[in-house]
Amino acid sequence: MGRINGTNSDYRFDGQGIVEDLGDPLYMKIFICPYNKPSSLQDLDGESQACEGTDDNCPQSNDPQNATGHAMIKLHSAEGIQLVTDKGNRIWIKQNGDIELGKSGGTAKILLKEGGDIEITATTLKVNGNLTVSGSYPGQ
């Protein structure tokens, strides 16, 4: 049985209960922990750390390669909006207008820039189907 959790910049757990602690920048995380672990707004009940919504920082994820089931929505006043799944796969809508698809910390990504440019970073790029190119490229 999993648990739907959340944290935000305005509240924290102080060992006795939840206290208001206005933070800057503002953020809110809503996430699923498939291991039913507490968030940082809850009593840890003997746990060494709280789950923060990803496999990389869940006390149950001793083996992040085999962990499964975490999913998170992160709203952040400075960073923007992120949808994050297992293994750090994410869609990130940045405050500057860019949209990034890829793995957090990974080498493969697609970046849709606010000005209209598209950057694709990959070790191998495969295109299946018909490819139509218009416009120009350097050297042509």
C-alpha cells in the first residue's frame, strides 16, 4: 500500500508537530511513496529519513535500480514546474520559458527553448518514419 504525501516551504515538522516556517523560495511537492514512508511533515516513527518523492531519496529505496512507484509534482517559485517519475525521468517547465524532457542528471534530453530553438542531446539519435527538414543549417 502506498502513500500520497506532500511538503512545502511554509511548514516543517519540529518533532512535536507541524509549525509554520515561511520559506523562500516558495515550493510545494505532492508525491506518491509506494513504500508508505513518511514525508518531512510527519513524525518519522523510527525512520532515519523522510521520503522526498523520488527513488533517490526514499529510506526504503536501498536499491534505486529496482525501486518502483514514486511519482512527484513539484511547484517551485524559482525553478518552475516538474513532473518526476521513477529513476528521475522528468518534464520540467522552467520559469524562463524553456521546457526540458529527460532524466534528472542524465545526458539525453530535449530542450524546447522559449525563443523557438529545439536542442536534442543524445548519444544516438534515431528517427523512424519520414523526416522533413525545412529552413537552413550552418554550412548550407
